[in-house]
Amino acid sequence: MVATISPDNLRVVLSMLDDIVLTRYLAGVALTLVVYDSIILIQTEYQTIWKSQWTFPKMLYYFIRALTIPTLAVAAYDMLDFKAPVSNRFCQIWLPLISVPMLLSLAASNWLFTLRLIALYKQQRVLVWFMRTFYALTYTVDFIFLIVTLVTYDKLGVYYNPASKTCYTSMTIPYSGPIFFVPLVYEVLIFTLTVYRAHKDAIIRNKSSTQLLIVLYRDNALAFFIMLALRSWNIWIYATQPVSSLHIATNIYWAVNTVLTTRIYLNIVWFAHASLAATNPAVGTELSSISSKPPRGVSGIQVGSRNSQPQRLTFQYQKYP
């Protein structure tokens, strides 16, 4: 007897396979993006960040880079349609192997943004402690949701599906969505504080130094809105779409977050070196061997002239890199 499938079930199967194909392509795009970005920035990164003194933000920078590329490679490997079949045990391990490093990387990225904001508000100790506490509570709740999600999926089971050649689970659970929208509240807070600080700086700074600060604030604003769009996409998927589409946007979200975070930090360090070069010819000669412009990408920071009072800006950021 030949098995038949109803038209409705056939549409569901075809839709599931379409979701998996899209996830496969976007996983490849995400991995390619971070690898390409790392390669084109090797020289600039070596001359600026690597040669600077080791600080906690610098360790966060390399921590984010070190986690992202190999983990995205593992995520992309699971989506390959020409790989050998994997075991169900691999699929059970695969989910935490991807999810935990991703959340650690995203948490490190937000802390890197927070450290810059703390440097701007360092005279207001109550606000600084509020930001630290808010951050700790945000990611404590987020990791609790992640742990509950992983435990639940471990009980439900994650299996290898030979039809799609990927790891697969039969249903979604309500604890996954909050992993994406809980940090959104914190990100709105730090963005609001950044906008407020930008407004204050625009009032009290002279024109030349204000233009340089505007570029820095602009990069943060651009990163916020890009990540807000990608985070909203993930929230919409987890809230309304079938289980086959859950990982469509997660890899590209993580890749873009890594690129934006590390580039903004690299621009800050580059600007600190450029400001120092304005008063130190030896540093200026070394920096000119890299480029007369900032790293390509998110920012378009232009170094001011010797009359643009770079010392005042350097004082604000000298402890950050």
C-alpha cells in the first residue's frame, strides 16, 4: 500500500524545508561576515588594540571575537546538507554548545557598551551603580530563561532529521522568546542615557570637539537601531513562527552584533591613538603606517586638526581602551 500525504501536510513539509534552506544560507552569511570582517581588520587591530595595554575592555573585545567565529562555524556545520549524518547525542549537545556562547558573547558586548557609558557618567556614582545592578539583574534573568529552555528541550528531545539533514525538535517552548526581549529593556536604558549625554555634550562642548563626540555617539545610535531591528525580527519569529524557523535569524543577529561591537571599540581605540599622535610625532608616524583614516565600516571618524583640542577628548577615554 502506497502512503499518501494530504495537501495541507504537504504544504507544512515544504514550508519547513524552505525555512531550513533559508536558515542554512543565513548561517553561512553570518560566518562569512565575521570571518571577512576579522581578516580585513587584522593590520589595524594589531597596530592599535593588540599593542595597547591589557585592560578589561580589551579582554572583552578578544573574548567576543574568540567565541563568535568557532561557535558560528559549529552552527553552520549543523546546517550543511552534504555532511554525514550525525547522532542524536550530537544534537542534544549542539543546542547548549551554540546557545551558551551566544548569550555570553551578547552579554559581553552589552557590558563593553556599558563600560563606555560608565566612563561618561563616572562622577554620578548612584547612576553608575544603578547601571551595574540593572545589567546584573538583566543577564541573571536571561541566563535563567536559557537554562530552563535547555532543560526543557533536553526532556523533549532534540533529534537528527534525515529529511532536512539537521538537528530538529518537534515543538517550541515559551521560555525561548524572553531570552531575546529581556535584554532589550536594558539596551533601551543605556541608549537613552547615551542620547542624554550626547545632548549635554552638545551644549557644553565647543564646536570642534563636539563634532568628534557626535561621530562617536552616532556610531552607538546606529548600532542600537540595527540591533533593535534584528532583535525584533527574532522576537517576532519566536512569537509567531513554527519551530522550523526558530534559527533563521539567530546566527545573523549574533554576527552583526559582534561586528558592530568590536568595530565601535576599535574606532574608540583608534581615535585615542590618533589624538595622541596629534601631540606625539613618534606615535603619529606609527599610526600613519596603518592608515590616515579610521577602520572601514560603521564609523566615519575623522581626526581633528591640532587646534581641535584633542587632549580634552583623550582624557575622557584614556582609561577605556
